[in-house]
Amino acid sequence: MKTVKRIIILVVIFSVSIPLFLKGSVFIAPITGKLAPDMEGDDVRKMQQRLKNWNYYDGEISGKYDLKTYFAVRDFQKTYNLPVSGIANEDTLTAMGLTTLAKWGEVYAQSNQTSNEQLLARAIYGEARGEPYEGQVAVGAVILNRTRDPKFPKTVAGVIYQPGAFTAVSDGQINVPIDPNSTVVKAARDALNGWDPTNGCLYYWNPATATSKWIWSRQIVKKIGKHYFGK
């Protein structure tokens, strides 16, 4: 009987602490398998909501994999240089952040009250610490530009933690605090204050190492340091 009581107490504590930890953020359980036309259910609803947030889908969040959902998935696949099938397989769902617990990273950053300035600085450090100062600000500006573009998440954390988007997340550098006096923190501050050396670019890449055919299809706006910046 004591064991049962302990289990009940632990369940209650867990159920109370999780909402407090998330501070109102919604935890999204991962989707396994694939989603295809004519399917119905909560997993389809999650995908529709994600596509709607990023302006690929303008239909009702119905949970039905209808024709609009099919074309929205195709448009998403084109943007991310994935095989354009209209079927949300594992690769497509991973790019949407729906097959893993990658969403937890964003929630963790928010619940820890990591400031946008610090989070942006960590991303800049991981992506451009060897670049000239203008190039560091430019990388921060690209992240901020994405938050204002409907194809991307609307928050700094959402953009940075988007699966596969930034090396600093995949290699864990995003979890290492940056000295407030570091130049990358100053670069993040300048980007947040409105300096955009890229003139609105959404992408950047190193021409010496970039192998994606899709990224080379972007319009090159300017070169800063070793990076090309484009739209």
C-alpha cells in the first residue's frame, strides 16, 4: 500500500511540475512513421499547424490529410531541398521538427529564461566566431530576419532550434554561456538593435564548403568575410 501511495504522489508531482517547467509552452510529442494523403488524426493536425505557422498551409486544422495539405507538404519539401512527393516521410517530418524531441531545446531555452541576446550570441559564436565583426552581426541578422518571414518560426529560439538549421545546436555549443563582454554578444546586440549588413537576407553559406545544390540556387546579395548572404 505504501508503494502505491508513493507512486500516486510521484505522478501528481510530475504532472504539476511539467507545466511549471514549460511555463505555458506546449510540448509536442514526436511523430513516428510517415503521413500520407487520406490519413486522419492528431499527427496530421500537428503537421498542419506547423505548416500553417510557416505559411505553407492556409486550410483548416482538421487532422485530415487533404489536397491542400498535400500541396503544402510539397511546397515545404521544395524549400528544404527534399524529394517532392507530397508524402510526409521521416526526412520531411524531421525537417519540420516533428519526429524528435528537438522542440524540447526551444522550451528549455525559454524556461531557463535565456535571453534572445545570449541565445543569438551563442549561435553567432558557433557559426561565425572566426568572421569579421560585420560578418558576425550579419549572421545574427539572418536569424532575426527569419523570425519575420512566414516560412520560419516566429521566435529567435524557434529559428535557432529548428532541426538541422545551425551547427551550434547539433554540436552542443548553444548550451555554453558566452561572456557578456565577448564581441559576439556585442554583435548580437547590434543585430537586435536593427543593424542588418545583409539587407534582409535569410540564408548564408560558405562557398568553399557548401555542397547543397539548393543553397546555390539562392540569389547572392553580398559576401562578408568567408560567407555569402542570399535570399
